[in-house]
Amino acid sequence: MSFECTKCRYKIQKDKIPRRCPYCSAEGAVRKIPTAQDWIDELE
Ligand SMILES: [Zn+2]
């Protein structure tokens, strides 16, 4: 899965959402980046 820090825009590839950004250490700023599969799942 892909995640992005909303504070510094740093991109993270991990299985689970990180609690804090490994780049700027901002807590709770990391959000999941929606993938094409997520859009398909929402439509069903
Ligand atoms: Zn960050």
C-alpha cells in the first residue's frame, strides 16, 4: 500500500499505515493514497 505524509508530501510504501512520518516525524499526518483498486471497491 502507498501512504503519503500530508505535511511534507513524503511517500511511504508499507503494509500498514505508519503512525508517524519517517521523514518529518509528524504524528497522524500520514494518509493512505487511494489506488485504482480502491475506486473499484467503492463502486461495488
Ligand atoms: Zn512528513
